[in-house]
Amino acid sequence: MGMALRTSFDRMADDERQAGMEAKLRGSYEAFLPTVGYAFNHRLDSKITYTPDLFTDPLAPSRTDTLARRQPHSEGFQLTMPLYDGLKRFNDMQAARSAAAAGRGLQDDKAQQILLDTASAYLAVLRDRAIVRLREAGLADVEKVARSVALRRSVNDATNAEAALAESRVIAAQGALEQARAALTVSEIELVRLAGPGANPSQLPLVPNSLLPGTAEELRGILLGNNPKLIAARLNADSAAFTARAAYAQFSPQLNLVFTQSRRGVVSNTPYHVKDTTTLLQALIPIYQPGSFSNLSREHAWARQKDYEALDLERALLAQVTAAFHQRRSTIQQVGQAEQRVRKIARAVQGRQMELRLGAMTTVDVLNTVAELAEARIAKINLEFARDRATYALAAAMNRLRV
């Protein structure tokens, strides 16, 4: 099953999704660092007014700078350090942390699902091979009865109807064998898809019965604490809640520390160039921004949706796993009953064949008993497959499957 994990494109895709979440988390840390850039400004027009009017013509005061100026441009480096943003960066970081942790839970869930699918395919191949062997044995038994009937018919000890019935049962057994071989081919193709072309089951794997708890109550407790899909859903709900809190920053003042070093020119004939080095506090008080309230409502609705989805998933998983636990126990009892049924029918087949040779039993009775034995053996194999797969499924739900 280790090969299935290493070669699964589904898991590789999920790993890339998680790599994106981890990169987003690193980006949330970097949001606390200053922003550095090189700015270039070219002023197209400007008008400067003065209060009180000290610089214009006293005879015609206008409070407007009438000195002929060239429109200056400026360029230089600017560093902006956010000091306060309404805790937006903090809540975004917490949301990214929860989302990354949820992604790791989804990775665990993906690995458990791949291991479960591979184990199920392994068991299916073993089951279908056993069914093919039983169908071959059943065909051999029916052909033996058909040859016996044909021999008796040659000496006028059996009717044409009995011979025709025996031949029809042979044809039916051949069809069942062909169907079993087709099912085996499908199972082998699925196993190759999951585990690679080298996968070739030879014996029943070690079924993890020891990993399961003894009671349904204990199973539910383990599920609530260990199921990776449920853990991921809860963490996604936490991430959405932090994102909703970050939306309040739209209404909060923003405070930045800004450092600039720039050159301006040409300002006027005198001076020709100006070099400006400035450190300042910049505050922005939001008054109105279109879509702010709808964005806040959307984020909170999204957070409530994720919370409800996590609660619904918890309820669904508890119901499914509890039902699977009790169903597995019932299947274990059915396997024991199927074993007893097979043993009794096998003895009945031996007795019917002896009675047929003595003339106390008809060919129809023998054929029906042989067919019932084959179906009982196949039913037992199917029950064993259902029991073992349920064991793997419960272990996967508790995040306990390992390579």
C-alpha cells in the first residue's frame, strides 16, 4: 500500500493544494513587514493658496501663488510600515493558520482514503479469485452429474428431461464462471490502478481488527478526536470566523509609519532641485467605502455556513460509523452462520449423491443441492469481504491505517 501512496496523482494534487495553503500562511507573516518601493510622480497641474495672504500682490490680494512655476516631478524610495490596521493582519494570519492546519487534516484524510481503497481492491481481488475457483469447482460438479445422467440415459435409466436439465445446469454454470472471471479482471485492473502493475495478492492481509475499540461509545469518542475530515471541517470553520473578524478592519482607522527619500525638480528657476527626506505618521480614518457592509455580512454568513457544515458532518459521521460498527458485528455473526451452512450443505451433497446412485433421489434434487452449496460458499466469501472491508473502513475513520 506504500506504493499506492507514493504513486497516487490524487494525493500529489492534494499535496500541491496544501503547498499553496502553506505559502499563504507564510504570506500572512510577511504582511507584518514594511512595504518598500520606488515611486515616480509627475505633476500635471497645481494651484497653491495661502491663508493669511502674505505672498501675493498687496494691491490685488488673491491668496494664490502667482509665481510662474514649472510643474515638478519627484522620484525616490518610499518605505511604509503598518502600525495599526484594525487587527486585519492578525486575523488574516490566524485564518491562514487554521486553513493550513485544516489542509493537513485533509491530507491525512486523503491518505486514509487511498489506503482504504487499496486494501479494498486487494481484498476484492482475493474474493473474486476465490469465487472463480468455486465456480470452476461448481462447474466440474455439475458436469460430473451431467456425465452420470448421460451414462444412465444410455442404458435407459434416465429420461431425456433429466439429461436436458443437467445440460442446462452445465450451461448456467459456464455462464456464472465467465461472469466471475470478468469480475476478477475488473478487480485486478482497479488494483493495478491503485498499487501499480507489480501488485499481486497471494494471501489474506493482516486485517486491523486490533485497532478497533470494543464498544460503539468508545468508537464515537475516538472519532470526534481523531477523524481527519472532521478536524479539517472544524478548522475551516475557525478560519472563516477569523476572516469575518478581519472584515471589521474596513471601519477601523489605519495608522502607518512612512519614510520617504525623494528628489524633486524642476520646481522653479530658483531653487532648481529639492531633495526631501521625510519620516511621518500617516493616519486614515475611513468614512465611506462602497460594499463595506455587504462584505461584512457576506463574511459572517460564510463563517456561519462553515460552522453548520462542520456540525452536520459531525452528526453524519457519528451516525455512519455507529451504523457501520453494528453492521460489522452483525456480519461477523453471519459469517459464522454461513460457515455452518456450508458444512451442512456439503454433507447433504454427499448424501444426495449416494441416494442418487441407489435410485432414491432424482437428478433434479442432486443438481439443486450442488447449486445451493456453490451459492452458500460464495455468500460466505462475500460476507467475509464485507466484514474485512468494514474493519478497514472503521480504522480509516479513526485515522489509524498505516503502511
